[in-house]
Amino acid sequence: MTARTLLLLPGDGIGPEAMAEVRKIIAYMNAELGAGFETDEGLVGGSAYDAHGAAISEGDMEKALAADAVLFGAVGGPKWDDVPYEVRPEAGLLRLRKDLKLFANLRPAICYPALANASSLKAELVEGLDILIVRELTGGVYFGEPKEIIDLGNGQKRGIDTQVYDTYEIERIAGVAFELARTRGNRVCSMEKRNVMKSGVLWNQVVTETHKRAYSDVQLEHMLADAGGMQLVRAPKQFDVIVTDNLFGDMLSDVAAMLTGSLGMLPSASLGAPDAKGQRKALYEPVHGSAPDIAGKGIANPIAMIASFAMCLRYSFNMVAEADNLEKAIADVLDSGVRTGDIMSEGSRQVGTTEMGDAILEAF
Amino acid sequence: MTARTLLLLPGDGIGPEAMAEVRKIIAYMNAELGAGFETDEGLVGGSAYDAHGAAISEGDMEKALAADAVLFGAVGGPKWDDVPYEVRPEAGLLRLRKDLKLFANLRPAICYPALANASSLKAELVEGLDILIVRELTGGVYFGEPKEIIDLGNGQKRGIDTQVYDTYEIERIAGVAFELARTRGNRVCSMEKRNVMKSGVLWNQVVTETHKRAYSDVQLEHMLADAGGMQLVRAPKQFDVIVTDNLFGDMLSDVAAMLTGSLGMLPSASLGAPDAKGQRKALYEPVHGSAPDIAGKGIANPIAMIASFAMCLRYSFNMVAEADNLEKAIADVLDSGVRTGDIMSEGSRQVGTTEMGDAILEAF
Ligand SMILES: CC(C)[C@H](C(=O)O)[C@@H](O)C(=O)O
Ligand SMILES: CC(C)[C@H](C(=O)O)[C@@H](O)C(=O)O
């Protein structure tokens, strides 16, 4: 059997603590299930800046390009608030997405039944919630040029960013959304601002044509992105798969994540196009950030990171049974009343990062 | 006394029905309070397209430029879904904003106590909520050039929009936010994506400098716009004034509006810079849209339109007592249990658009 290669990039803040729990699961799978994972490790974000003066070193980029999959923790923190724009912690993540061509960002917003009461929404609106947000990740205003600040003289500056989408970029992300919808509720809602943005007009057209050409069995709806944000808050269960651009996806997936009440639990996968052998580059990361305020205290919730590894098993290695088991282990541990501080509620048992990881490994 | 001139642009869908209720209040104020309003009327949106082939005619634009204030209903509907981009209903609203130089969009997100239960959020999270979103309205990706779809050949097109902000644009909207904060909770939260957008970097710098230079008595916080969306859902009461750009303001104010549970009640004001005489161009409109599904049925909620007129009294005519009275009349009617269908709840009395308008006029 060929090795399965993983690059671990724990990053900053609570990233390393969360990653440590995944490392235990990998070790277990190698020892007990003969999974054959080979792991390497690198730096990203502020920790890479401190070591190399860049948000990710060339060496680690090479490792990322060579690995079957990258597991990413989190980046950023007040320590690096004033580093130059080009080497800010986020630049490492953005470069990984761009150079690995990870155009499809899958963000499930699910509500763990045991946590429905943790949502700021009324429990009945989120109980059983299971949305998948498919966000375009290598285009749009994140990468379009010009992107600059010009000095106009007289104390005036001009900040410019450019939103660009080509037909093929919209087609391929729409394709991912339709394919995934077929494995779920068979419904896609596409969101843009076609009433204000030309890229939104094109987005709407291309999604419509892609649907007509190859996916007319899937139910397709279009919604303006601002109305989409409203509908997410009003009645999130109306959605199955949402497909949207990089910036709207950033906003909408964060809103969706927060309303599940399960923010500390939500994973994400960023996928490239399949190559000739059907292999795709991939990066897996929690939706939450680096949470510098609680870093190093051993109290961070490792579930999003572990659930991201479950997505890795599913999407990069086709280890579907193992992914299912790991996800079930998470749900079982939650059902048993074990909680980290962020999801603590009366009558539950509060534990730290390590104990939570141990409990999940135990249940796995 | 010089006349107070108002241009009414009822627009499409439920716009005309809602505007009719404001007309009654204007007539009453003229007859009983000697308010001296002179009203003219025009077309905007789909109704203007049907009559003139444009989303607003040159004649109506001239009237808008001449009036002390514009009252705007709502635009759009399925009937005009396929008209060319340049004359789509929204183009009328966008032209009004741009040509009247209405750079400051004030969107209060308040929760009427009588309606706290209508929110999808838990009542305790929204009870007493009172946020003011100050959205930049004449810049950013809404108006930046290039804004186009290019044919690249080979079936490929490219959609482009450009986000542009100059120092002076950020300075003046920040100034509005700080001034307004002083009349309220004295706190401003500025939202952008400085970790991804150069315009966000500039936005952050200019808001910080404006604060230091002239408003250091106001408490200032910065938040990434995606985190801001999350925090609005998690704990909206943490905010007082939020200042943000055109596109983020569009998204965030819609999310904020929805989470009050009072969407059909929320007004907005769009203001220009004061001229030599201290007069500013202004347009007032409900946050909700044209709701084509219920148009013409006499069941639409006119409160947002009436509350927009209250903002008009306050900001365009400095009729503070009258504005207070009108807002109190709305709250009293709600307290008395009178409800349109959209905010109906058990034990309340359901009424139509006209009756709701009458009840508010009665209480005024
Ligand atoms: C860290 C940041 C650059 C990133 C983004 O804006 O994409 C984050 O918010 C996310 O959603 O993954
Ligand atoms: C109608 C549309 C152009 C408009 C906008 O995007 O600004 C609306 O959503 C709003 O928020 O006033």
C-alpha cells in the first residue's frame, strides 16, 4: 500500500493545541488500523513569520504541494497585527489556497442535536439544521488585480480591489455544488448581487446554464446575497446547498456557522480539481479562528479540527467508513455530556482540550 | 414660512400602498399643524420603466434634485426580472443615491418591545436592541469602474466589478458615524476586511486617524466584517453604531434588520453633505423590499414607510417633536395589539394596511 501523506500546519493561537488531538487519532489509525499515514509538519501564519519572515516559507509551500492533503489549524493574533500586509498571517492561508488551486471550499453548517440550545436562534429553527455552503475560493475580490493603495497626493489615497470572475470559474464551482446536492437534498441555492454587480450577472447566467446543461435534475434557486443573509437568520432550514462567491461565501458561511450554535465544532474542506488519476489537492481547516485569548490554556475545543480530519478521510482518502465513525464518535461524546468551556451548559461535564480529544479517540 | 417640498416616489409592489398611509399623515400635518408640506410625485423602478423605458425619468430626477427630501417606497418585481441591466428597477434607486450624493445611509436596527418574540433569535438577545448601522452609500463596488462583462471568446466571459474608496469618502462617513455616536451610546465599531482587501486597509487607517484627530471622546473598535456578521448573530446588543462600506453595509444591515424580528418596521435615511445653508439632500425608504407576492392585497405593513417619514421629519426638517410623536404613535399602536399579517401573533388583532395607517394617525 502506498503511503498517505499529510502535511500538518498547526499555525497560531489554539491551532497547535487542536492539532495535537488530531495527531493522536492519526497515530491510533496507523497503529491499530494500518492506515499508513505519513505526516510532516510546517509553519504558517505568525509562527512562520517569526521563524522565516514570511507567512509561509518556500520549503513548506513545496511540502504542501507534494502532500496528499494539508491539515491547517488557524492563523493570526494581536502579536502580528502590525506586520506588513504582504506577510500578515492570513497571507499564508491565501497563498496555500491559490497555489494549490483549491477553488472549492465546502463549509457544512450543521447543528449538533446536543447543542441546539447553544444557538442564539430559537432551538426549533436550528434543530436538525444541515446546510452545505460551497464557496468559490480562488477568485473574486480576494485575488483580482488591481489590488492596491495609490497615493493621490494632497493627503488623499485610493484603495482599490477588483472582483473578477470568468465563466470557467463559475462553471466549475457550480458543478461541485450540483454534484454535492445530488448526494444530499438535491437542492442548490445560488447567491450573488446581480442587481448591483456585473460579476453577479455573469454568475447568475453561468449557474443557470450549467444547471440546464448537466444538472437539471437538481432543484435550483437564485437569491440576492443580502436577502440570503436574511433568510439564513430567519429560516436556515430552508436551504440544502448554497453556492456563492469568495467574499459572499466568507460572510454567509460565518453567519451560518454562528447560527448553528456549534461554531467551535465546524470543519471545512478546500478542494482542487481532480487530476488524471482522480486525485485532488486539498486543505482541511476549522471554521473558527486562532482565538488568541484562550491560546495555551488547554481549554480550546478541538472538535472542529478533528471534524476537519474526518472530512479529510472522506474527501482525500475515500475512507468513508472511518470518516463516518469519527463523526459519530464526536456526536456520541457530545451526547454523553462531555463539553469544553465554549459549549458548556448546565448538567454537562466540563473538560479541557486533551480530555475532549481522548474522549473522542475512546469513542472512535 | 417657506414651503417644505417633498417628492414621493412610491415605486413598485407594496410601495404605493405603504406610501398612501404616509400621504394621510402629511395631509393631517398640513391641515392641523400648519406643516406646509408641498408634495409632488414621480415614478421609479419598474413603474418608471413601463412608462418611460428608464428606471427613473430625467424629469423625475430633476424633481428629486429640487426637493427638500425624497420619500421612496420600493422597487422591483418578477415582471421586470428580464429587462436590460441598465434600466432594471434598482438602477433608479442607485441613480438617486449617486446623483443626489447621498453618501450616508442610516439604518437603525431596533427591536420594538412588543415584537421581541417575532425574532428568530431568543427574545432576551434582542429585547431592547438599538443599533445604528451607518453605511457608505455612493462608493465602493457599487459604483467603481471598470464594471463590465467582457467577451473573451471561446465561450468565456469575464465579469468585473471594482471596489474603490478614497480617503475623503471614508473620512466623511466616519465623521457621520462618530457624530451620531455622540448622540447615542458613544461607541463606534468599524467593519471591513483589511486582511484581504486593500480598500479595507485604507478604511481601517482613515477611520483610526479621523477618530484620533477629532473624535477621541468616542469609543472606537475595529472588527473584520465576517466576524462582525457572526457577532451580530451571537450578541447584537454589544453594538451601538456600526460604520461600514457600501457592500458590507448592504449585507450586515439586512442581517441586523432581520434579527430584530421587526423587518417590516425598519426605516432608513440616506443623507448628503450639508450645503452652505446647512441643508442636506435626503432620501427616506423602508429597509424591506417591494414584496410583489402580497402587493395590491391591502395587507402590507406600512410601518417602515411611516417610520421613514419620521426620520424625514427629524433629519430634513428638524421637526424633532413631531418625529418623536410619530415614532411613539407607532410604538403605542403596536403595544395596543394591532398587527398586520407579517407581525401577527396570538392574542393580537390583525388589520390591513389602511387600518394600520389609520390607527397610527389616530395615535399621533
Ligand atoms: C483568514 C481569512 C483570510 C479568511 C478569509 O477571509 O477567507 C477567513 O475569514 C476564512 O473565512 O477562511
Ligand atoms: C435594491 C438594491 C440595489 C439595494 C442595495 O443593494 O443597496 C438594496 O438591497 C438596499 O440595501 O437598499
